[in-house]
Amino acid sequence: MPITLPDAFFNRDALLLARELLGKVIRHRVDGLWLSARIIETEAYYCAEKGSHASLGYTEKRKALFLDGGHIYMYYARGADSLNFSAHGPGNAVLIKSAYPWQDALSGPASLARMRLNNPDAQGRPRPDQKLCAGQTLLCKALGLKVPDWDAKCFDPERLRVDDVSQVPSRIIQTTRLGIPHGRDEHLMYRFVDADYAAYCTRNPLRRGQVEGRDYISRENPPLL
């Protein structure tokens, strides 16, 4: 049985949270359907480092970043919606970078069909399932998540939640974040990818030319104490 994560789960160090969210399932209820996706890629952000929104200071728009762990921070990236969860400590958070459609007893074929309808390709055709949530804005579009609806809100077990469905990645890739401007701590290895789904994330860290130990770190994933 899926177990819905309590708010306390998110009130932990951002790097640990980013890693522990891999394999968890985001569910958003739309018109009676639970649209669901397994998290396969995350990025951690800290207030003290230059790559984070919080490093620019507190504003009303960024207030969710400064609230307790387990608040939702959404913003527009290139005009489309992006999803983050606040972590322990003011200004610290995890960006949900990409996911993979998930089906189970709560989220069946009708849910997947709705996700396909939500997120067609540029020609209006259905995207392949592996592409539906392959990026932070594609994920939000497929799940029907909108900035005005969820920014600075708490989770709602009946509308938006994250479930533990007992899916633990066997290997995790740790590498640098994407889209960080030069000089804003772009070298930090704060991005985590479920190795089994690396081909379906925003940018495959195991693509040709990438060298282990230089471009990424590969870690077996024993349970964390």
C-alpha cells in the first residue's frame, strides 16, 4: 500500500531530501483522477549558494522557500510551471526536475490518458510516455500543476501529495545541476538521477562522453540511516 509522506519527511537537509525523493510518486487529483509520476531527477538548492532563488533574498513571491520543510514553491521557468519543495532551513529547497508516468491501483489507464491529453507535443500529438514528464515544465504540464494553484501552499492528501510506493533506486547518479549561469556555483554536484531512468531525465548524465569521477559520481543506494 502506498504511504503518503508527512510534512516532516521534507524537513531535512536539501541534499538528503533530493536523494530520498527519487522513487517517490507525486500525485495530483484532477477531475477525480489521480495523475501520478515517479520522481527520477531532482536538484538541491541552498540559500547560501548563488545558484538558488533564495540567494537573491526574501520576497513575497519566494516566501515558500523560507517556510518550514514541506511547503510548495512554484515559479515560471521560460513561461511554464516548475515545482519545488522546501527543505530544512530557511531558503533551502529541492527542485523536481523530471519524473516518469506511474500507474497502480490509484492511478490507472484513465489517469495516464489524461496526462497525455494535458501534455501533447508541439504538433498536438500524444508524446511518448517516457517524454511526458522529462523536464520540470513537462512534468507540471502533464500533472496539471499550476503556479497560481499551489505556490506557497501545503500538501493536501486529497489533492496533491507525495507517496512512498516502495520503489528504491538501486543506483543513483550525482552530478552538476542544469541551467546554472557561470559564476553562480554551477560546479556543485547537487543534481540526483535514478540511474535506471537516466535516459528519460532532462539530460542524461550517462550519455556518451561523460566520464565517471569527473562529470558524475555513481553511488549504490543502500538505505540511509
